[in-house]
Amino acid sequence: MREMKDSGIEWIGVIPNGWVVMPVKYYFAISRGRVISVFDLDENGIYPVFSSQTENDGCFGFLNTFDYSGPAITWTTDGAKAGTVFYRDGKYNCTNVCGILQLKQQYRQSSDLLFFTYAIGMVAERNKRYDINGFKIMSNEMANIKFAVPPLEEQKIIAQFLSKKCDEIDTLAANIQSQIDVLEQYKRSVVTETVTKGLNPDVEMKDSRTPWIGAMPKKWEIIRGKYILKYVQKPIREDDGIITCFRDGEVTLRSNRREDGFTIADKEIGYQGIDVGDLVVHGMDGFAGAIGISDSRGKASPVLNVLDTVQNKRYIMYYLRSMAYGDVFLALTTGIRVRSCDLRWNKLAELVYPVPPREEQEAIVAHIDATIEKANAVIADKKAQLETLDNYKKSLIYEYVTGKKEVPANV
């Protein structure tokens, strides 16, 4: 059992004798680079991008470029990934929400950058703050945060141990995430298959003459939206809260889910009332699946299309979502905005809809609902596993970069 001492830092607690506590700026120069356009390419026509959110996110907009070569650590200064830290040895560019820590020349031979990456990742995780834009830790804050530093040989031992353990955890997490992805795709395929083909595989089929529908049951009709849907605009009430149609299809009051990250309108021009049970299609995000049945009474901007129908609303909802899943809305769009589609009433009215008999619509909806409910239960369990792995990984890193645990000699 090695001797410990008080670090003087509350979140660090005690550290082993022989370790020191220093501010980040003691070892690192902090840089933000110069802002350049994403259209500046290298001689091969390639613009290498490095971000703390992904290894290569190919993002659009403005980036910071760093002309030095050598080891550096980057973390996101803004957004929900404030605790995510990477390092790379060499010249690269990164998004303008990244902060860069370049190890000072005099410490490059006496420091293990991989250890520092784990330690500073924990610094970012423990010291990030939250505001309306998400989690955040800015450069001036990072510079003055202190962390615990062991002797070089112990840095290397800890870094190698954590690298191995974190790789094992990441592999498990990746496998679980791939299972979640398969289940999400399965849910979508069930929706698309049943709203266009029905539940009876032996039923006689006919050509719908619509590319994204293909063959459909012979007794079904093809009807334009304007003949089965009604565009409604309801008055708002004084006590109405704001309703949002999210991309996962949930239509609910913001207060039921989250209220951060939204732009607040100065004037509620054209706002409309929405009742429980209304069919809602997001005029801008519908292409991504923002189509659902409201579970709340409230008000929303005119970007939301509120629809009524004598058909089963959930069947119409699932059919419209199937178009989103198949990128049909994107294929039909005439706009120039990337990954967006204007789904106003005039377009929804002219779309064609496969219309089964009402009792068949209800059977299809019941089948989809039951399938999604079962899949969601499995997905929820797997997401809980991911959260457990993530918490374990953070705990493991914390225990070793603060010296609470010592790497076993036989590892």
C-alpha cells in the first residue's frame, strides 16, 4: 500500500507521494489556430479535418488550421462532447469548436502524451459546465485547471494499461451499438414493408405505378393526399406551451423532453394550436422522420403541418415515415439546402398514398406498434449497457490517472 497525500484539489482527492499537481498551462501551450474556409484544399484536393467529436467528420463551415507538426491534444470547447479528448502526432486541421493543447518543447522527452490525454480527458469531464448550448469548457478555463502528474515511467505504465482496458471496453460498446443499429433498421424495415405490402404474404398484388411503393395488395387504392387528408389550423390558447416535432417522431411539449438548444421566437407569428391526437408533419425535418401523433395540447410555429383524416392517423403517419426512411422526400425535393426538404401542405396534398380498407389499416398499425414496442425494450436495455460501460470507463480512468489504484505488476 503506497503512501498518499492530499492533492489540495477537491475532485482529485488524495494522490500518491511523488506525484505533483500542476495546471494544464504549465505543460501545454493553448492554441486556436487561424480560421480558414473549408474550401482551402491541399495539393491533392484533400482537406484533412480533425475534430474531437469524430476522427474525421468532414464537416462544412469554417475550420481552424494548425501549421505545426508534433504531438497535441484537442478537445471540444463547445457542445455536448466537451469531455471528449483525442491526440494526434502530425499536422492537421480541426473544427473551430476545438481547443488545442500543444505539449511544450521542454516537456516532450519527460512526458507521456497518451497519459496526459487520459488525464486531461478526465479534467474536461469533471470540469465542463452546462449552458443553453450544451456542455462547454473554454480555453482559458482549461489552461488553469490542475491535474495530477506521476513520474514519467509511471505515466507510461498507466497509459499502456488504460489503452488496453479502454480498447476492450470500446470493442464491447461498438458491438452493442451495432446491435442497436440493426434493431433500428429492423423497425424501419417493418414499417416500410407493412404499409406498402400489408400483413398477408399470399395476397394477390398489383403494380402501384409508384416507384417507392412498388407492388401492393390488389384491393388497396392509390389516393392523393388532398382527398384523404385535411390541413387544419387551430387557434392558440393563453396557457399553451410550445410543442416540438422531434426527428424520432415524438410530438410533445418541449417541457416534457428538453428545452435547451432551441431558438426562442421574439414574435409568435402564425402560431397554431395542436391537440392530443393530431397528426403532425414537420415542414423542414419531416425528411428525417419528424412525423408523429401529438401526445400533448399546445402551440407550434407554422413550420408544423397539422393534419386530420378519416383514415387511421397512425397508418398515415407510418406511411409518411416510410417515405422518410427511404429518402423519398429528399429525392422529390427541388430545394438546394443540404439534407432538408420543404414538406408544406401543398406537397403533402399531391403525394399519393396507398389506402387499405380501414380494418386492415388498424391491423397493420397494431402489428407495427407491437413490433416497435418489443424492439424498443431491447434497445433500451442495450443503451443501459452502453451507459454502464461508459460510466465504468470513466471510473477506471479516474482511478488510475489520480493514483487511487496502482497498475498491477503482472499486467
